[in-house]
Amino acid sequence: MNRGNARIRRPVAVVIALLALVLTTWVRASQTPTTTPQPPIDLSDPVNIEAGRQMFNVTCTHYCHGKDAQGGGMRGPSLRNGGFDNWYLYGRISGGRPPMPAFASIYTPEQIWKIIAYIQSLRD
């Protein structure tokens, strides 16, 4: 009888352990905030925008996005008038994606956020 009980107890214990794991994961996931985190700098601060403009003009205008980020037949698209999510821009600028190079080895995270501040400030 002990062998029969052991055969039943093991699978039951495994099922209980798996249910506990699934339940714990589900509870943690439901407690995760659903709001997008805010950028670490003020993107509307004129000082950040100007610093971003200067860096953008050094690395992004000549071959890719053109003067004032207008695109205009250059390799990269126009970046004017918003429409880009801040975190998308951060990932794209820092990590790159062909044909765009990654800039994480050139700029610090704070500098990348300043470039984003400049891009988000551009309006026609």
C-alpha cells in the first residue's frame, strides 16, 4: 500500500508545485505597472533640446536625416512632427538597426535622451 500511495503522491506533488509556480507568476504579472516609465530627463527643457540639437547635427544630419531632420531623400526618414514613441527612439538610437548604426558606444544614455528631446521638439 505504501508503494501505491507513493505513486499517487509524487504526481500530485508535481502538479501542486506547478500550479503554485503558475499562480505566483500570474500574481507578479498582474502587479506589474502597466504605465510606460517616464524618460529620465525633462524632454521639454530647452537646455536638453539644445544639447540634443548639437549632438544630432554632428552625427545624424550629413548622410541620414538631413538638415533639421527633414529626411528629404536622404537615407533616413523625416523625424519632424512627433509620432515616435520615446522608448522606440531610445532603442533605435542606442541599438541601431540597419541601415542605422548603434550610437550606444558613442553617446551616454543621458545624451541619447537629449537627442530624443530635440527630435520630439521638431515641428513644421
